[in-house]
Amino acid sequence: MTVRDPVSAPDATGRPRRITRRFPLFTRDTARPEGGGRAAARDAPAPARQWPVLGVVVLVGVGLLLTGLDVFRWGLVLVGAALLMGAALRWVVPDVGMLAVRSRFTDIATYGVLGTAIVMLSLMAQPDAPLKIPFLNDLLHFTVSS
């Protein structure tokens, strides 16, 4: 049994290209991130194809609107919750469209850390903070009064 070298379509010079698993010396384009395909079929309208990122953007917009209407704490909690929803969608849904920016792990970590930080900081904002973490107060006094 003989093994033939796989050959693909010809390149720009007209010679057949060999399929190889090695990385090319020069990169010609960038690969789409995993999960970056459409979230709905090709014949669906554009909002339906990009529903994950549209949902996150709408929640962030509503949160910013609440923040602008002087309900800043709950508006910012909604912004952070939207990022956490983006992390959950990136984890659960296989194709999330434009919500996929980097690798799945990096997107989940980025959305999760930023969403958690925004929610925690907005719940700790004065006056009448519903969340109090004592060591952060000590850390603030240590760094500012030095």
C-alpha cells in the first residue's frame, strides 16, 4: 500500500500546494475565533443571526440609561450582569456570532472578571453600600494615607 502526498488546489504561481500541518512562514489572514459562526441560519435576518451580542448590548444600553437617570447602582449592576450573561452565553452556546472575539477561554475569563468587578464595585459604592468588605476598606486607608 502506497501513501500519496495530499495535494490541494494550485497556489498563485500555478503550482499545486501540498497540505501540511506546519505553520506557514508568513500569515496571510487571521482565523475566526472558535464559536464565531452565525447563531442562526444564513437565511435568518441579521438581528436573529447575532442575537447573543445583541442581547448583551441591549442590556448594557439599558444599564447605562438607568445610570444616566440617576439610578447609578442598579444601572451598573445591570451592566455587570450583561457581561456575566455574555460569559455564560459564550460558555453554553456553540455559535455566538460576534460575541466571540478571542478564544472561548479568554472570552469567558474576560467577560466574567470584568462583569464580576463591575457588579462588586457598584454594590460597594457609597452612600449606603449594600455590600461591605472590611479588608478593602483597610486596604484603601493603607494605600491612600501612606
